[in-house]
Amino acid sequence: MEEKINFLRADVSTETKIRSEILNSLNATLESDLPKLYEIVKAEGVERESCDSIALKKAADEIKKIQDFLSTQKKNSQDTETTIFEMLKELVNRIKAEIDEERKDRE
């Protein structure tokens, strides 16, 4: 019986030693790897924010270009309409004057 108890104690002691070594190994790995992983995740976050910022700036620049283009097109369209209106107004006035002239000539 004493022999079995000693065998079991030795077995438990061996298992405890093995598990303790595994636990120490895990702790050492975690202590060295977690800060590295944290720094990697942090760097990726900063890089992602930088890329997002660049993309937003490019989008804002493109939107500004489109707005400027549309504004120019609208102004050109309005200028063209004004020019056509003035030309038509002059044409109507000239035709009116010619009609009035013809009336005077007939009278």
C-alpha cells in the first residue's frame, strides 16, 4: 500500500511539475506576444485611419471639382439663354420697326 501511495505521489508530483512548466511557458509566451500583438493591432488601426482619411480627402476633392464644373455649366447655360433672349428681343424690335415703317409708307 505504501508503495502505491509513493507511486501516486511521484505521479502527481511529475504531473504537477509538467503542468507548472506548461503554465510557465504559456505565461512567458503571453507576456512576450501580447504586447507585440497589441502594437500590431494599434499600427493597423493607425494605418486604416490614415487610408480612410486619404480616401475621404480624395472624395471631397472630386465632389468639389464636380460642383465647380456644374456651377460653370449652369452659368454658361444662363449666359447663353440671356444672349439668345437679347437677340430675339432685338429681332422682334427690328421686325416691329419694319412693320411700323411699312404702315407709315402705306399711309
